[in-house]
Amino acid sequence: MTAPAATPAPQPADAILAVNNIEVIYDHVILVLKGVSLAVPRGGIVALLGANGAGKTTTLKAISNLLRAERGEVTKGSIMFEGERVEALSPNELVRRGCIQVMEGRHCFGHLTVEDNLLSGAFTRRDAKAAIRADLEMVYSYFPRLRERRGSQAGYTSGGEQQMTAIGRALMSRPKMILLDEPSMGLAPQLVEEIFEIVKKLNEEQGVSFLLAEQNTNVALRYARYGYILESGRVVLDGEASALRENEDVKEFYLGVGGEGRKSFRDVKHYKRRKRWLS
Amino acid sequence: MELAYSILVQPFADMVGAPDFLIQVVWEGLVSGVLYALIALGFVLIYKSSRIFNFAQGIMVVFAALTLVGLHERGVPALLALPLTLLVMLALAVAIERVVLRPLVNQPDIILFMATIGITLFLVGFGELIFGGENKRMITSELGIPTGSFEFEPFGGFVSIEQGDVTTVVGAIVLVVALLAFLNRSKMGRAIRALGDDHQAALSVGISLSTIWVLVWFIAGVIALATGIVWGARAGVSFALEVIAYKALPVLMLGGLESVTGAIVGGLMIGILEKLFEIYWGQPLLGGNTEAWFAYMLALLVLLFRPQGLFGEKIIERV
């Protein structure tokens, strides 16, 4: 097999986010993450890939600390955001520092108008109303469709519009980093493309770093620069996006192409589960 | 035949025959109605923002009224006692958030409900310990609430409207309008509505649960004080005042636990309908005292046909 290109994972020094060997337990008994480490460089787009139940959402929630609201907790390891440990911070404090999550399934405030949804994203901000208004205009310029729907209840807008609302709402907090969970879920391929194009634009123009959890490996690896593959709570593979795209295993299991000549199950999954850094 | 006549025709004939009396009855119903609406609003706000059915709402009415009267008894001027009581209610909201809600966050709803029963029992004991349990007089005139009455003679009849009631209605309207403006226009109000819609998402955008909880419990405290003053002026300040909160239960069933409009319209409806029913049907046909159960019957009927209440939030679902 071709090993991923020998680019080392970004070192914590230039990383905006560094997750070091975390373990997550739900309800005190269910071990979901068994030592996940990853890093997102400042201004980077990093993809977190894997099948259903691999632990992508849990990883993101561990970082944004929404985990506690679901009775999960980080029991081992550390999470550094901009060089400071953040596992103990409330989501409120994290958003204030510039790290915000856009949850899987959009989670718009259904009975609020699109504009109210966007404005609610500015909850943690203490600056003047004018600055918030200006950012609202900025969001509308990225998502012109939202301007047209600004007065409708978010619950009645389409899936794509809800995804845009959710991303726009996160933008209103002036984030340095967005944890984007399954932005492609339930969207038509064309819309997925559109959303990812906007993510790319936001990354380039606003300098927002992204960590995106995706099942749609194909799209994710085209937009991300680096990728991690999770399997049952562990990182089993990571590397530059271009290298991952060429990896035989990734091709077969996640991209659904290649793998000719493999007939025996014995030959499958012959890559080594890499243990990372500690433990 | 005669029974049908006395149910279906006679009451309406009475209404048309003495419109001045009808006005009087409707007005009195309206006054109770605004109180029910206010209390129901307190429930709705807390329920929307934390999914807690606040059993302690009734005792908060008593506690607020007791504090106000108790402070006055200890020589604090009435107009100073009012803001002081508001401060006490704020302290109470902070304490409840710190001691009860925060440690219990993410527990099942029923546990939080039980916790509010705990708060109720605590406030009963605490209030009695500090202010004593005997019936007290509300300091109506000291607060500058007028006591006389307006008298009209419409349709050649006679209607008497107490100035205290007018103050109540005007005060309640001001409170409700202020509250609605707060919910719809301000940043905090938007956050309360957002939290009501999607708890997780609200957390994810950094809305601080603690801040919002303190805020809604404080609003519930202000509402409790307002109702405590009005109801206390009628019935005296004692722990029996608690029952007014239970009058809000049918309002909630009628209006839906999550709807602000529902609480207001439901409150007014129940206030007016129960008065009309009592005067025109209850007293002549059932020997009176129907106000004790009429609201619950009405709510039950509504629940049979619309389980989410008349104004319960429509569940928006897209597939």
C-alpha cells in the first residue's frame, strides 16, 4: 500500500487548535473516544472523516464543550485552543474566545426569523450595535439567499438555507475557528458544493480556520488541506488531503473507487492503526 | 324544555336585558383575567427557557407580597420597600440558579420539577420564619394605589369600577407590553426565545444559560410581586395567596405552555368566561361557586380537542 506522504502532523506551536490524546466517556460508562489527537493550523481547513458512529461529532463536541450538556466528559488528554487549555471552559466562554461549533443537522431556531437567528449568534459580543449590523451585512453578502429570506421563520426555510443560516449565525460571533459538523447532510450535491465553496471563501477572506467533520469524504478531501480518519474512536490514518485521496484504503473504504484485485477479506484493512504521540 | 330554555335562552336574555350589569361582570372577569395572564406568563417564560414547570410560582407570589409588607412593618417606607423587594426577588433568582438549577442541569425534567417543589417548601418555611404566618394587610394606599371608584350610568343603568382595579389593569398591560417588547426587541429577549426553540443550538452559539435563567426567574419574581400586590389587596397577604398560581394552570392548558400570546389570551378568556358562567349559569342553575372548577372544565374540554392548547406552538417539521 502507499503510505500517506511523509508530512508530519502540524505541530501544536503553529496550531490554533490542538487535541492531545483525549478520551471521552458518556454517562460515566460508555467510552466513545479512545485517544484522539489532532491539530488544526491557524487559517487551515482540516477534515475529520469517518463512518457513522466513528466519533466525529463527539470529537467536535468535546472541543466546543457541548459534551457536558449530554452527560459526556473528557477524562484524559488535553485540548488547547490558541495555546491555552480549554477543556474546563463553558461553551459560552469558548465562543467568546473565538471557537464556535455549527452542529450537525443545522439546529436553527425554528420559530425565530432568519435574521433573528443570525443576530442570536452575536450573543457573546460586547461591541457596538453598528459593528454587529455591519457583520450582518457581511453574512448577507456571503449568503445572498438569506437576505431574501430574512423575515421568514427559519423552520420554514429549506435545508440549504438552514445550513447557511447556521453557518451565518456562527459567523456573527466573529469566530477564529469554526467546528463544522456534517455540513453536507441531507443536501443536494449542488448545494453541498455551494456550501463548501463558501467555506473556502470564508477561510480565505475572513481567515477563519475550519475543522469539518464529514461523511462525504470526496468533497471534504477536495476542500480540506489535511485530513484525519476516525474509526471507532481512534485516529487510524492522517495526512495531507492530496495524499489521502491517493491512499488505496481510503479510496476503497471511503471514496468507493479502486481496490481492484482485492478479493480476500484477509487483505483488507492492512494499514497499521497508528498510535499517536502519547500512550 | 324548561331546562333547555334556562340554559340556552334565559342567560342571554338577561345579558341583553341589563347591559350595564353585563359590563360590570365582564370588567370584573377582565381584572381577574389579567392577573391569571400575568402569572401564566411567569410559568411560560421559565418553561420555555428551561423546560421546568415551575411549581414554586405560587409561593413566589406569597413570598414577594410578604417581603413587601414585612419590610414596611419594620419601618421601611412603602416606596423604598418596593425596590428593596425587587432586589430580594433578584437575589432569590440568583440563589435558585446557583443552588438548584446549575447543579441539576441536564437532569430529567421530572427532577427539576421536584426541585421546584423543594423551592416551594423552602420558601414557605423561610417566609414564615422571617415574617410570620399571620394574615397581613397589603399596603395598598401607602403605595399610592387609589381606592375610590368610578361610576358610570350607561344604558340608563349603573356600573361601578374600582380605581384599584383600573390601576391593576393598566399596570398589567404596561408590564405585559414591556415584557413583549423586551422579548421581541432586545438581545436578551432574543436569547430567551432562542433557548426556548433549541437548547443545544443556543448553547452552541454561546448563549449563557446562567444569565438567561437568572433573568427569567427574576422576571417571574417581578410578576409574582405585581400579582401579590393586587391579590393581596383583595384577600390579604397570607400563604393562602398561593392558590392564585393554581388558577394559572388551566390558563396554561388552554393557552399552551410555550406560548406567550396563549398565556395572555388564555388568561383573559378564562377570567371573563368564568365570571360570565358564574353569574348567568352557575348561580341560577348550579347554586353558585362555579368559579372554583369552571376553568379546569374548560381546559379539559380544550385538551380533548387540541392537546397542544389553543395557542401551543405549532411544531414546525420539514422532511
